[in-house]
Amino acid sequence: IGWGNMPEPMVRDDIESGRLVQLDLPDCKGGPYRLQAVYRTDTPPGPAARFLIDHFQSQDIDDPIAAG
């Protein structure tokens, strides 16, 4: 048992067949959401992971600071 977010077109057939159900979460209606990089503070990301995190953050068009 669990829940997660998926693009609706990817799971449409599963929802229509009853294999999956769409939850009614009033505070989370879906749509775009910000990337969250989670890591332990005693083992921060190395150079490659830091590059990817920075790259993904720079793609955030809804964040005026990241967009420049």
C-alpha cells in the first residue's frame, strides 16, 4: 500500500481499469512541483551529484532566482 505522483497520461489506462485509484488530496492537486534534493548532511553530494542538482534547479522556470 502506498501512493505517489505520476503523469496522468502514463497511468490513465490503470485508473480506467481500476488497477489504480486517484486519491482526493485537497492540499495536493498535482501539477508541477519543485525538485527537492534530499541527502544526509554528513555525506553531502559529490561533484557529479552537485552538478545535477544545480542543473535541475537552473531549469526551474517558476523560480525567478534560478531563471536569472
